[in-house]
Amino acid sequence: MSATYLATDPGSVTMVDGLLEDTANTRRDNTPVLEHNGGGDAEPGEEEEEEAEDDWEQRTAERYVFIESTGDVEDFERADELYLDDKKRRIDYVLAWPSGQKDEAKAKEAEDARKVFEENLTKEGLEIEHDIKVGRGVQYTKVHASWEVLSRYAELMHLHMPIKEKLDMQQSLSMWERMRTYTACLMRPFQPDPETLPEVDKKFTHVFERGKEYLFAIPRKKEKFFSHAARSMIVDYILRRKRFNEENTTSVEFGNHGDDNEKETLNDVEAAMCQKTGIKSLLAKGIYSAAYPLHEGSWKSHSRASMRRLLYEQWAHWSNFYKLQPLDHIRVYFGEKVAMYFAWLGYYTYFLVPASIVGLIVFIYGLVTIKNDVVSIESCDWSNNFTMCPKCDRRCPYWNYAAICNDVRASHMFDNGATVFFAVFISLWGTFFLEFWKREQSAIQFRWNLMSFKEEEEPPRPEFLASLARSKFRRIHRVSRVNEPYMPFWRRRLPVYITSVSVMLFLVALAVLVVIGIIVYRMSVLGAMYLQEDERFYKSASLVASATAACINLVLIVILNYTCSFVAVKLTDWECLRTQTEYDSSLTFKLYVLQFVNFYSSLFYIAFFKGRFAGSPGRYNRLLDNRQEECAGGGCLMELCIQLSIIFVGKQIMNSVVEVLMPRVMKMAKICFAKKDNSQRHYTVWEKDYLLVELGPRGMFSEYLEMLLQFGFVTIFVAAFPLAPLCALINNVIEIRIDANKFVTQLRRPMAARTQTIGVWYNVLFGLSRLAVLTNALIIAVTSTFIDRLVYVTGYSEDGTLNGFVNDSLAHFDVSDFPEHHRPYDPDGRFKDIKICRYPDYREPPWSENKYEYTAKFWHILAAQFIFVVVFENVVVLLSSLIAFIIPDMPRKLSEQARQEAYLTNELILRKELEIAQSRQLSQGALRHINYGAPTVTNHGDTAVTVTEDGDTAVTVTGHGDEAPPGVTETTYV
């Protein structure tokens, strides 16, 4: 049976169908609510639940009630383990710390640091409770934030909270809105169940101010005003700024909260912080082993109703792979930063649908037209008898061009006339995606009340203030007007940046040198094995060289990745950036550049360098006395397609397997360690969450990095592999559920964080989309044979077709011109009748006066390639710029709604302030003649003021047609 819930008061919930009116303490049948163990993950050793409770859970499996002011799931079956021992104060944060250390000096030092740190937390207003058990390797500190602390820091952190009154936003049903309504009807099968997961209404908010509490929708139970995510975010901020040494701490504490010092700004307080500050330093020193907010119950079906279980059932479960994501509920539980990633990933996946369809059509077109392709027909005709020159010195024989028939046919599937169209399409698709994402992002910002979130609201990093605590360089911040420490540009900032850029260039060059080294290694091994007399060596030379080179390359890439990551973190720390956003952006850019070089360098080599400088028979360009590598029979485009598909598809499969298995393996390892450490059969909620995997200090970096590397594969080399968007689409449908499942079931609950955009990743996307225009133009012009065929048809073909193209594209070589030590080994005289061999190039024949020099056709093709690249790039960039100019970043209607909301909110504040001022003025004027004590009634004109014994004041106004209708009495209690 379905049920509809209606919130009649902020923080209170009523069930409309009469099934449930107030189940905070009793059920409808007046039976007591069964106790629950807190709903954590059922780990080995957890006690079985009662059979009656299982029945109740099954009957209430689909009943989720939401708190109107926060969007959290109402906890009717109260989970006592989510509260402190008094069962009233909720646990907002948990600190875990190791016990039983063998080094007594270090243990004493850590204990003293924890004691000072927790005393400072208590002075700040946080309430602390310990969970200490003898013999357990990890002990826990539970932290609760009271209303006074939450409201104070909400004001200091400029948190936007929902206002009490509903604003009347005027909306017009335009043609576009009607189209969106029809689209919504078509998307209804893909929407989550609206009864179980109702749509979250847009909440109108304002920056929280304690002096204007009348403006906000504060429920009777004030603890329900702040969401669980917001509470943990506030506690986390406090933890990051508290010191843990016994030196002078007055400078980092708030003063007397009852006087004017309470108005001290956030930056003023943080500017005096010293080096031994914050939970991050404590974690780095091992004084605490973990710090995390608790999950809201369990995700399993037998557990009590919770937001975590709801997200698992309606989002993370594999049965929802075809459904849209409940982004508003993700935001409520995980915060804006995590929700923004899933919003971007979902939008990117939707945009891959048209690209996948077009790419599949291009591939099918190439597949269908193979039989009629003139080049494939000529290549597979053995009667043409094109004798090709040997592929290597001495050991390789002459061979017939028809032997690569299958390679040429396979190459046609990706190298055909439709490839040019698809390259243009993908270039424009990238621009459309970025422009429409900006529109979608602005809609998300409006819905999540992030439009007024500015960087200047973001406080300085504690690490920044700690590192500059003793700096003599200070200045007034241009926005906050606060005296802060800073790094002088010419004396500190510029040298640091120059050093950072130099180190980055060195690492990039090192990654390129690794690729070059692998190439040289492969050539050297091939050359050495071809010189061996044993037939087994030179016949397996290619396999041995490729296999060993791949293994060495893999090891070097892994080592280089770890080295580059470590160096990038150290460089970013050294840069001493002011805000967390600046720090994350700088680190992201460094790591992505290094990953980009590692993953794409081999593809760039195949696409634009392999075989370009090999030379010609008899005059091969050599490196360490070895011939340079040349592309296989199907051409470099086919080899690029194979390499791209292997790296792209293989990387996606490997990442998916790692993402699924790694958290579970790490979790099982922790469970095994916990079993050895303690034989207890029942685990508390915070112990179960401790066994989960931590997201890590880089947050969403690995998730974004994986997707942006994929975006590069989809756009940069898509001309060589039209099926890349389809592979990406299939992967992303799976990736969304893998990530969702990982966040809900395997990871500790990440700290909720606010963000307005996807950050520096948008700039990376923009750069990749522009780079893709150039690379696709070069792939079509240089790597494929499109320009060669076009020049032949328009300038050299006798009948205006491709008939004779293969013969025309193969140059002639006199085998007598081979140097004796490079001539094919022929003890049996098999090749004595071969006088001329062919090779793919445009050079003069041996009977020409300028033999083996480039022909005029070569220069025609080179000029055509250059013209094509210039025209292609400029046309696509012009169209992309035009699209970006035409499509506004924010829809006009959304802009109007944002301005309307700001105007109505201002009007509401002014009206409320005026009402309060008038009420105070009226009551103060009427109370001048009142003697407090016994109940008193004072008449002052048309106003009667009554003061009761408990101090309440009733102001009664009798109207005469102005303030109130005649004969009507209005009473206001002050």
C-alpha cells in the first residue's frame, strides 16, 4: 500500500492516508517501537535481528518520510547508536585513534596532543564522549555540535539556509516549457519511483544570521534545522582550525561570545593560527587514525528506513541502470561536491547517446561498403603481382601485396569518406556538450542555491595560515579587508612558480623519454634477434620484442605515475595556495598533465611519427644501426585504431574491476585485522564505518581523472575509432552504478563540501575539445589515406575514380641497389628473378634521372594536407565559437527567476524588519507607564497593554477603520 506524506510544519511529518501520525515513540497500534542496533553494515560477528523486527521492516520497506527543512529521511525508528549515551544528542563526527602503542614516549606525546585538542574543542562548544574498551586496538571519540555552535558557525561560514515563507515565483507556460513537459512525459519510464523517491522542491534560502532567526524555517526541534551533512561540515571546519599544543591558544579561540568580540570575522580568527593546528596534522602524525561522519544507518534491505538505504535501493542498485539519478537526494546525503560530479557524469553520459549513434552509423557504413571499395578490391587481387620490398634487413623475404588483403579491408571500416564527417561532428559535439553543460550547471546552481556562493566566502586553508603563521609579510586583503599573511610575488611566489613549472616540464620530458626508450629497445631487440642464425630466434623476434617492451613499459608507467604524483603533491604544497579550491585546481592540473602524457604519448607516436622518418629501401634512416619502425600493412590508421581500442577498452574494464574489487578487498583486510584484534561479536556503528574505505585526501580527483581521460579518447582520436563514443556510453552506464554502489556501501561517508562548478576540470575539457579539432584534422590529413585518394581522383585518375590508386601509391625500387649486408638472405636462390620491388611512397622510379627523389605528386599531396588542416581547423573553430556565442551560459528564464528570487527575498527581509521595528516601537511607547509585578492593564489611547505575571506582554489595538476594521480587536503578544 502506498502512502503520501505531508509536512505540516518544518521538521514535523504527517502521513495523509492515516497509516501513521506520529511514530517517533509509538506505532499506530500503540505497540512500542522495537529497538534497533543502529542500522550499520552487518559485518561478521553482528547479532541477528529479532523475527518480529524483520516482519516490521518488510511491512515498512517502502515507507520513507522526509524532513521538509533538510530533505533527510525522518528517523521514526530511532537508532540509538547514532546518538550519544543520553540518546538525545546526535553524533555528528567520530575521531578514531590507535591504542596500545609499544613506544611509551610517543604514546604519551600523542595522548597529550589529543587531550589539548579535545579541550580546545570543548572550549569551542563541541560536546565530546569517548568509547574506550580495554584490549581494542582502536578507540573512538564521538563529537556532537549543539545549536549554539551550529548557528554561530553557520553565520561565519555564510551557509544558505531555507527561509520560512514561500516566495510566489511567477512562471509563464511558454512553448519551450510545453516542449519540456512533453519531454518529461517521454522520460517518465526512466524516472525514479515518485512515491518512494518524491521530487525535492526548490527551497528559497538566505545567508544565515542569528539576528534574523525569524526569517528562517526553524522547527520546534531546532536540531532538525541543519541537515546531517551540514552538521558534519561545520564540525569538520572546527576540527581543521583547532590547535593541539599547549602554547598560547587565545589567538585562535573566539572571545567572549556574549560581547562585541563575537562579531570577529572568520579570517581574523584564522589569521593567527600556528603550525600545530587541525585534524589534518593530527592524522598525518598518526595521533588520530581516522576522522569521519557517520553513515545514516545501513544500506541493506532488512535495516530500518534511512537515506543510505533509500539511495541504495533507488540509485546504487544495478536494477536502476536505466533510470535517471536522484541528484537532489544525493546532494542532501553527500553534499554538493559529490552530487555535482554525478550530475556532470550523468549529463556527459546523456550527451554520448547522439555521438554513439552517429559513430555506429559511420562504422556500419564502412562495413557495408567494403565489397564495393575499389582500393580493397585492387589490394586483394593476386593477379596484380605487386612484389613488395622486405620488411627488415637480411632475414625478411619479398612478399606479395595481396597478403595484407584483410588488413586493407579492416582499415576501410575506419578510413572512409564518412570519417571526415564524423570528425567534424565530434568537434562540434564537444562544443555543444560544454555549452549545454554550462546551462545545466547554472540550473543546478539555482536549484541548490549556489549562485551566490563565491570564492571569497571560502575561508583560507588552515595549512596556508599555519605555514605563514610566522611570516613577517602581511597585508590587507582586497575583498575581506583583513590583515592576512601572504607570499610576496617577486621574492617567493615567482621563484616557486618557476621551479614548479621547470619540474613539471622535466617530468613530462621524462615520460616522453620513456616512450622513446621503449621504441629504441624494441628496435634493438628486433635487430639483434634478426641477426641470429637459429631460425627460432628471428621468427619469434617480433613477439619477443613486443611482449618484453610492453611489460617494461607497464612497469615504467606505474613507477612514473607514483613518482609524478608524489612530486606534484609536494610542489603544490610548496606553492602555499590560499584556498582549498586553488590548491585542488593546481594539483589537478599537474596530475592530469602527467597522466595525459603517460596515456596518450604512445598514441601520438603511432598517429604522427611512426614510419614518417623511416626513409626508403637502400636509404633507411637508422637509430643505433637499426631500422626505424614502420606501420603494418593496413597503414598507421589501422594500427592506431587497434592500439586505441586496446588501451581504451582495456583501461575501462581494468578500472571497473579495480573499483569493484579494491574497496571490498581493503574492507575484508580491515575486518580480518579487527577479528585478530578483538573477538567481539557486536560492532557499533562507528566501528563498522571505520572498517570502510576512506575516500582519500584528493576527494573526487580519481573519478574525474578517469572520465576526462575517457573524454580524451572519445574526442582526440575519434577519427581512428568511431566506436569510441559507444564504448564510452556502455562504460558510463556501468560506471555510474559502480561509483554509486561504492559511495553508498564501501566508502566511509565523505565530508560534505560545497562547490559551484566542476572546477578546473571544465578548463581541461575545453582544452581537450580544442585539441581534438587539431588532432582529428591531422589524423585525416596525415594518418589516413583520405587526402591521397582525393588528390588522385581530382588530379591523376584517368576516369575520375580510384581505379589504379594502389599501383599509383606504390613506388619502384631496383633490388640491385640494396647494400650487400642489407640484401635479403637467399641461399636457395628463390629471389634471383626479382628485379624490382615496390614500397608505399611517392618517389621517382630507378629509371628516372632523379631516381628515388620525391615526385611532384608528393608535394601536391603535402600541400593538400596542409590546406585541409588549416581549412578544417578554422571552419570547425569558427562554427564552435559561433555556437558558444549563440547559446547563453544561463537560460534567460533562469536568469529572470534568479533575479526575482533575490528581489522577493530582499522585500521579505525589509517587510519583516519593518514589522518588528513597528511592533517594538508600539510596545515601548505603551509600556512606559507600566509597573511590573502584579497583572496590570494600561490603556493608552486605542491601545491596551496587559502584562502578566510570567512576563508576557499583550498589546491590544482596537481598530477604527484604519489599522483594523471598526469594532475588531487585534492582540499581539510581545
